Amino acid sequence: MEKPLHILGPQFSTFVRSVQLCCEEKGISYTLGTTFGEQTVSFGDGSLFEFHPFGKAPVVIHNDRRLFETASICRYLDTAFDGVDLQPGSALERADVDQWASGLSLYVDRVLVRSYLLEFAFPKGADGNVNAAAVQAAEPEVIKLLGLLDKELGAKPFFRTEHFTIADAILIPMLDYLEKLPHSARLFAEQRYLLPYLNRIRQRPSANVVLG
Ligand SMILES: N[C@@H](CCC(=O)N[C@@H](CS)C(=O)NCC(=O)O)C(=O)O
């Protein structure tokens, strides 16, 4: 008998949210959280290495198999489950979504999340405050990257195609956190398409559940 699918990781994680968005879009039933069976995981204490060779989240556990890497997990969900397709049908269009799923997970995550957003979530400045110098140093790169994403998106309804894909699932949680920063207006000031896109996706039932 099929065992329920579990998304292992904290719900605040952008990558956990990407996997959750795919489940919600496809109507896959799942459980989510940092506990699986008797084991509870958290960042920084090595516990994730029990599930993930590099000690990261998310991990998806399905039918006693464990899968890591958000883009691979999302592709698996799309292939193994019924529901709307989260990847285009043609080989070239599918490769386009794939390359962006990787690029977003690697390069965009590094600039938007690791070098910038995490400083607000887990400040490393004096007395537990945000390290203003680090934020200031990282900001030009954030704005430049948003410009690149804005150009790639253009007037399309979704990031790569006419439909919601895995690339949207990976990008949206990052943009959502960025837009919620008190000073986000200056980050998005020069972008024409990103905020309308984000707000359109926020209207979807999946985003309502995942982004809160
Ligand atoms: N390439 C991985 C990245 C996963 C990742 O960096 N996850 C973050 C949470 S958003 C994490 O586990 N951070 C904890 C750490 O690096 O110790 C993926 O696509 O799943």
C-alpha cells in the first residue's frame, strides 16, 4: 500500500516551500515538518545527515525512499503523480524549465537567500542585530539579479511558459520573502513585471496555503 509522502524540513525554508507548492498544485496529499517517525531534525546539529548526504532540507520520503535536491524532487512529484503538469511536454521547453530550476536553486538562491535574506532571518550583527554593512554590500547584486529575472519573465503570465511550472515553484518563495522586507520598494523599484507576477501567483490556492 502507498505510504504518505513526507516533506522533511522546516516550513519557513524556501526550498521546502517549493516542494510544498508542487504538492499543492498537483493535489498530492502530504505531511510536512521536521519530524519523521521518531526522529526530529534541525539545522546546525548534524541531524539532517541521517536523511540527506549533504545535511540539507528538504528531503522527501515516499514509499520508504528518500529523495533530495528540490528540483529533482519536484520533477519526481510531477512524473509520479496525477494532476496538472508542472513541466512542458516538448523536450526543449522541458529543458528550459530544468535549466531555470537549476539556475534558480544555485545562483539565484545564493544571491537572494544566502547572501541577503538570511541576514534578516538570522542576523549576525552586533547584539543580534542585522549586519547593516553586509546587507548594504549585498544589495547591488540583489537588485541586479532582480533585473535579470524581470527581463526573463517579461509579460508572460508565469516565469517560463504560459503555465505554472517547477521554475515558478522555486522562484516564488524567494520573491515572496524579499517583497515582505520593510524596504522592499527600493529593491523592486526598477522592475516592471516581477511584483505583478508575484501578486498573481499569491492569488492561487496553493500559494495561499504555502506562503500564508
Ligand atoms: N541544493 C539544495 C539546497 C538545499 C538548501 O540549501 N536548503 C537549506 C534550507 S532552505 C538548508 O538546508 N540549509 C541548512 C544548511 O545549509 O545547513 C536543494 O535544492 O534542495
